[in-house]
Amino acid sequence: MIISTIGMLIGALVAGVGIYYLVKEKQDKESVKIYGIISVVGGVIFIGMLVKLILELL
């Protein structure tokens, strides 16, 4: 349960930082692509750990 919670926190932080820099560097097309991918990866980690946590609690 602790690993899932830490994973969710890390995923949320990665997604949040990716979105922050995505908005900050929106003029550069290559940066938008990179930070978009980083945001998606963070979101996937967050959702994956959330599902893992829910399954652990059942």
C-alpha cells in the first residue's frame, strides 16, 4: 500500500511538472512534444498506481 501511494505521488509530480513546462514552453514545437509525452507518462504512472492501490484494498 505504501509503494502504491508513493508511486501515485511520483506520477502526479511528474505529470504536474510536465504540464507546467508544457504551458511555459508552448511556443517551441519540439518542447511541446517532449513535455506532452512526459505528462502522459506521469499520468499513466498515477493511474496505474491508483488501480494497484484499489486492487490491494479489495
